[in-house]
Amino acid sequence: MTWARPAFSPEAETGRFAEARALEKVHTDIQNGKAARTVACHSWDAQDCADLLEMLGLTAEEGKTVERV
């Protein structure tokens, strides 16, 4: 009896995981940028904005990024 093995190699699997990670990074960057801009729009002043961004683990720089779709 023979053993059926998957038709893909470990290198191809690594490539698929790398591609998935890259797509997730793009998605996360877009979400973080939107979140940072939303915080900036709704905060009372610069200190309030900085405090809220820090609580969320975001930076002001993330709000300045251009969305990549």
C-alpha cells in the first residue's frame, strides 16, 4: 500500500504563509491608520490624543500613512 502525500513542497508552503503574513500586515496597517485617525478626530486635545493612542498601542505616525488597497 502506498502513502498519499500532499502535492506541495515545504518551500511552497512557506511561500503561502509568507504571502498570508504580508496580506495581514497590509490589512493591519490600514486598520491601525484608520483607528489612529479616528482617535485624533474625537480627542479633546493633543495630550488626550496621545494618551488614547498609547492606551491602544498605536502611534500618531500610523494615522499619517496612506491607505493601500
